[in-house]
Amino acid sequence: MTTKPSALITGITGQDGAYLTQFLLDQGYEVHGMVRRSSLEKFDRLTHLRDQIELHQGDLLDQLSLIRLLERVQPDEVYNLAAQSFVPTSFEQPLLTGEFNALGVTRMLEAVRLVDTSIRFYQASSSEMFGHVREEPQTEKTPFWPRSPYGAAKVYGHWITINYRESYDLFACNGILFNHESPLRGKEFVTRKITDAVARIYYGIQDKLMLGNLDAQRDWGFSGDYVRAMWMMLQHDTPDDYVVATGEKHTVREFVQHAFEHVNLKWENHVEIDPAFFRPADVNTLCGDATKARETINWEPEVSFAGLVTMMVDADLKRVEDELSKTPAKKNKAG
Ligand code: NAP
Ligand code: G4F
């Protein structure tokens, strides 16, 4: 009898957690997720998978909860996706962001080191670490210059992962993932904020979309493609760090333009600038070179920029239409 491989995902309730869960189930894994205790359960992204996975309480702030969780689950692989992931919040809550995104990684690595050093560990590193970019495109060798408490905390998480690999011989990998989006993206992030607004404007229940820095450039990919790269890193013979990116960058303005054009609306009639959405320091441009991931683990993205925008607008159109069908009097398509 062969036993199924098992994985523990922290941050399973998030965007990537949902896509990674589906991917690992499709690969025949037993999937466990760590969730924070909350007075209300927020498992919306996992609804369709709920009976195929096991959820356990734990928190990146609580070392013992992590140790006990690994002892109970005995996973082959740990995907550490949990984090305070919204950059503007990191300016408001820099210490808490550091607790989750920096020290939380150390707690997770300590738990692996104490419970079972054969566990393979994935850390969710970020292109936000490149910040004020030193070269373009960015590779695994590009120096970091974080521009937010979020980015600075992720740099710590990145290096402590490398340190545990070198000190204790752990199979620990960093995925330096560039921005990746999907219909499951939180509505506070710019892409989903735009596609949600486009759908609401199309159906006449919103008129204006307030945004900040339209000139920022990002290398946007699809979350479903990027979680595949996480898994591929842990299947390789040796642990290493990889940039995961499409190699193509676009401005926020271009994202806006594509999203509004998809429903034949003129974005200039609806988008306004609100200084409240500018950051104390922003990352003006990001564009990744994923040559190493392509050549070493054979990873390639499948969804294009245009495909991503269309997928997200279509999903929000369907969702808003479904919501409105429950309150038909409000439905009023914009021309
Ligand atoms: P997300 O949707 O914001 O999900 C974050 C997850 O972390 C949620 O499940 C959240 O749980 C959990 N979490 C936060 N604090 C926690 C704590 N103290 N203890 C336990 N769980 C906690 O983020 P995502 O887009 O899926 O990103 C996944 C990871 O990749 C994050 O580490 C992010 O920083 C990193 N990353 C993302 C991108 C991107 O473009 N998406 C790019 C590079 C790196 P609740 O549901 O309880 O809030
Ligand atoms: O969508 P964003 O909030 O994503 P950001 O800051 O790039 O961070 C995301 O990607 C990182 C990888 O590089 C992850 F590590 C991180 O967890 C997160 O997933 O903002 C993108 C750009 C920024 O330059 C921002 O200033 O869009 C600009 N922007 C313009 N108007 C806006 C808005 N961002 C938001 N959230 N809201 C706006 O109204």
C-alpha cells in the first residue's frame, strides 16, 4: 500500500492557499491547513474543498502551536504562505507585520528543526524585497532595497530561510514571487479593486473608481500558475531560491484601460485620483527574470496579462450579476 504525500499550508484561507490546496489535491496529496482562531470563520475561498482537507488551529505568533501542529500532522512538506500581505497596512502596523512576516518565519523554521528536519519547507518571499530596483529585470542575484515595512520583513524571512538551510541542512526554498492575481485576490489589492469596480460600474451600481499611483509598473501573473512553481521547487533534488515572474511589466493605468475596454467603457469617465491611496514610499517598477526557474525546475507561466485581466473582469461580472439577480430592481447596465 502506498501512502499519500502530505502537506501543511499556513495561510490556506488566502488567495494562494486556495489555489495551492486545489493543486496539491489534484497531485494526490493529503492537505492540512493552519488557520487562526476567529470569532467568525472566513473559509469562503475553500468552500468547495472543505470536505477534502483538514484544518487545524495555529498562529505564526505562537511558537508552541506550530510545534504541536507539526507533531500532529507530520507533513512531508510545509508551505509557509501566512503573512500580513497588504503593503499599505505594513506602514500602519509595522511591528505586527514584522512579527508575522519576519519572526513568524523563524518560528515556523524552528518548529521544523525541532520536530522533523526531513520536512521540505517553502517560504513565500516577494518581489517587494527588490523595492527601489537596482537593475532590470530582477534575478535571484539582484540586491534587495525594500521600500516598506512589509518588504523589509520579507527580506528577513528570506535570509532566515537561507540561514536555516545552510546551518541545519534543511530542505528550505524561497520563492521570490512577483505579483500574482486571480478572481480570488483580496479586493484591497489594485487589480481586484479595479475589476470589482469595472463590474459594478458596468451594472450601474457604482460610478467612480478612486485610485492612487497609476504610473506604478508591475509584472503581473496568475496565482494558479505560481502555486505550481512552489510545488516544483520542493520536488527538485536540491533546495534553492527562485524568481517566479512573467518577464512582462505593465502600468496600473494599462491594467485599468484593459479592464474597462473589456466591457466597452471609457476608463477616463470613471477613474479619479485620490492622494489617500499613495504610499509613503512606493515601488515604482518591478519586472522579473524567471530564467532559473524555467531552466532548473521547468516552470513556465501559462496565463498572459490580457488573459488575466479578462479572467478577473469576467469573474467579477458574473459575481455581481448573480448578486443583482437576487435584487433585480437594482440592475441597470451602463452604456
Ligand atoms: P493573502 O490572500 O493575504 O493570504 C494571507 C494568509 O495569511 C491568510 O490565510 C491569512 O489568514 C494568513 N495569516 C495572516 N496572518 C497570520 C497569522 N498570524 N497566523 C496564521 N495565519 C495568518 O495572501 P496571498 O496573496 O495568498 O499571498 C500568500 C503569501 O505569498 C503571503 O506570504 C504573501 O506575502 C506572499 N506573496 C504574495 C504575492 C502576491 O502577489 N499575491 C507575491 C509575493 C509574495 P486569515 O484568513 O486569518 O487572515
Ligand atoms: O496591488 P498592490 O497593493 O500590490 P503590491 O503593493 O505590489 O504588493 C503585492 O505584491 C507583492 C509582490 O511584489 C506582494 F509581496 C504583496 O503581498 C502584494 O501581494 O499595489 C500595486 C501597485 C502599487 O504601486 C500601488 O501604489 O498599485 C498601486 N496602486 C495605485 N492605486 C494602488 C492603488 N494599490 C492599491 N492597493 N490600491 C489603489 O487604489
